[in-house]
Amino acid sequence: MNTQLDIEFNNVKNQKWLPFIGDHYLTIPEDRKLLIVGESHYHDNSQQSIEKHNSPDFTRQVIEELAIKRWYWGTKIFPNFHRAMFANDEFNTEKFWNLTSFYNFVQRPMETNKGRPNYDDFHNGWLTFFETIKITKPSTCLFIGTEASNSLRDAINESDFEVVDFTRDDKISRTYPRRATIKNSDNQLIELIFIQHTSQYFSWGKWNDYIKQKLSQQLEWFEGKMKE
């Protein structure tokens, strides 16, 4: 699976996995471009799993198999994410994902399912992320997980972006959602939204209410395109 952006992606420093770019992402209106940001990939320390994770297309394979084809293999990340977006998991996933892009934030695999990225992983993840969004040019980035937000201010000082606004919203379940606006060197604004990680103990109904408030116009646009 290649995109016309891959030559540029391959020049991004420390990028292990290529972002997923939906078939129609590059042609949709600029103000509707959504980059969904996952947190980590995990291998089980077997040789087969390690080899799969060493493929630069691994993130793309995850979206194709788990998000589009719904081969969930017992994981809750994508069914919960789908419900948080649209209050159900019965819509046309292929149409939705082909209108979006997806990027894995931490660019090294965790060695077990219980492994966690450290502060340096998140800090370095931002430096790669900033270069990636120069290529993907999203108007909004929706983060599955809030932990990356803790290192945003430190990392952005090493980039040509700046933080315009940072807000922590009221607590939902056990997590405070966060929102930030960053600006690039061309004074273009990009909105960042951080929600609770959708893996487990996730009240998707409450988060659906939140996302509908913050992304109402984009959700309405997606739902219209998915009916075409």
C-alpha cells in the first residue's frame, strides 16, 4: 500500500511506520482533513510478531485489518473508537477510513501488552509528528489517549510550531480531555484533541457526547459522505 506522499514520509527522521492515508484523504476539503493519532504498537516478543512490527507498512496493516475489516482479535480500541465517533459500530468503515488518515505516535514497539511508553518516547514522538503533519496537512488531530499532551510544550520548543492555546476540559469518567491549538510557520492553525484511550474501561457514550460537541461540523460532513 503506497501513497504519493511516501517519498516525503521516508525522509522524516525517526519514522518507523508510514502513516495510513485514506484513498480520498488528499482530495477532501482542507478544513475536513482529520488525522487520527494512535498511541503505541505492541508485539508479543515472538520472532513472527517482531518481524511484522519491523515492516514500515505495519500501521497501515493495522488500520486495514482491525479498523476497516473489523478483525478485532479481542481488542477494544477500534470498536470503542468507532462508537465514540458515531455511537455505533455498524457504519461503512471503509468509506470512513478512506476519508481520514492515521498515525501511530510512539515510533517504537512496546515489547509486551503491559509495556508503556516513557517520557522520552512521547517527547521524541512529537518531533516526528511535527514533521509528519507538514506532509499530511490535517486541520484536526484526534489523539486516542491523553498522555502525549504532557510533553507537548517541551517538545514544541524544538520545532517551528508554537502552541496558541491549551485547555483541559471537565473530567469524563476518569480522564480529563485536553485540547490544544498549534500554529505552523505559515500561521496555519491545527486543532489537537486528546481523549481517553479507547482500549478498556471506556464509556464510549460519554465520549461520543464530547466528540459531537467538539467535532460537530466534521462529524456531520463524514456522515453525509458515508451515505453517498
